[in-house]
Amino acid sequence: MPALQRVDARTTAVEAEAPVAEISRPNGIAGSTSPDGCDACEIATGGRRAAGEDPVKRDQIIDGAKRVFMAVGFDAASMNDITREAGVSKGTIYVYFGGKEDLFAAMIERERAKLVASMKHVMHSNHGPVDAVLYDFGVTFVTHLCSDTTVRGMKMVLSVSERMPDLSHRFFSASPENGYTILRTYLESKIAEGLFDIEDTDLAARQFIELCMPGLFKRRLFGWLPVPPDAEEIDRTVRSAIAMFLKFYIAKK
């Protein structure tokens, strides 16, 4: 396999939190504002945004929540902590999110979107041979999955999975587009070009991703590997995965 350039993939993941008691929500009267000064209860007229539709304010809340969860964990985080860290009122938070579970789900969706965008860029910007594309994909994906924030987020969800199964489901449920689907689409395009001989592209995509992670992700998740694997270890593992994958699936000529 030809020499490949390493990829420096930096993708963050997300943390989680626990449920809180419901509070009264704003009435949504036109022209009213929350104590933090944001237009939380506006009606979308005259160029003004409707309640809960300001993307900047939404991201501000998510950013604050994420900092709190990273600092104190799932159960210890409180909505009061989040309001202080985000710099908004509690009423404003409840205009945008139904509670802590909704905040967690929103962070998951945002971080997934970032990862999907990163993976798409990797696949679309590399027009080289398939081994080079698979290398970029594998390094980016493994770096993300083994990062501190991703691993900690998964641990938090697992710790409350029995008493909050819906939260666990929302964390692990498949989104319409993710690393597997992006890789599968790429493999299908190469099958059409006659480069691969693959009967089940979904299975093949999952196999490749698993081949990229042996001895890395599970050790991270269970604390046997206290820090993310270094670039050399990821490089070695991904190269081995590519060699095995191509040997089995490359079209015989």
C-alpha cells in the first residue's frame, strides 16, 4: 500500500445531564422579553424571530450547558448552573428546550452534524486512490470516537441508561446521516467504478470502522486507556485495517 499522509482530525463530542422539574413557560406575548434581555417570547413579525428560533441564542445555551456537564458531570449539573454559565434566564432556556434531556439531545445532534460535515469533507476533498481516502476517513473517525469528550459523554449516558432509557435511546439512535452511511455511499460509488466487489455495503462499512478500532475504543470506554491513543497508534491500526479490507473486498481483475 502506498505511503499515506496523516490526517489531523479534531472533532469534539458531547456531554449529558439529568431531568429537572418542569417550570412555567413564558406566555409568548408579542414584545415581551426575558430577564437576560433576549427576545425569548417574540412573534416572528417585522423581521423579528419567533420564540426559540434564534440560532445564536440556541448555540449560546448549548455551549453553556456543555461547559457545565464537562465540569461536574451528568447528575451534578443543575439548570441554575447552566443558566449562569450560558448567561441567560431559566425562562429563556425553557423557550428553547424542554429540559435537561432536550439539551443533551440538542448537543448530540449538533456534534453529530459537525462530525458528518468533517467526514464529508474528508471523502469529497480526497480524490486520490481508495487506500488514501480510507486512511483519511479512518483516522478522522477514530480520533473523534476516542476523544475525551466523546468517551466521557458515552460514559455519562451509560451511567443513567437503566433509569433513563429514553435518554440512552436518543444518544445511540442512528441519525439519517452518520459515519457509516457516508462510508457506505463512498463504497457504492467505487463498486459502480468496478474497484470493489461488495455484496453488502452496510456490513462492509461497519466492518471497516470496527477494523480501525480494535484495542482502542473499548479500552478508552472502560478506562484501560486513560488518554486518547496517539497519532502513531491510530496510524498503525488504520493502516492494518485498510490492508485487511482491501484484500477481502478489492475487485479481482
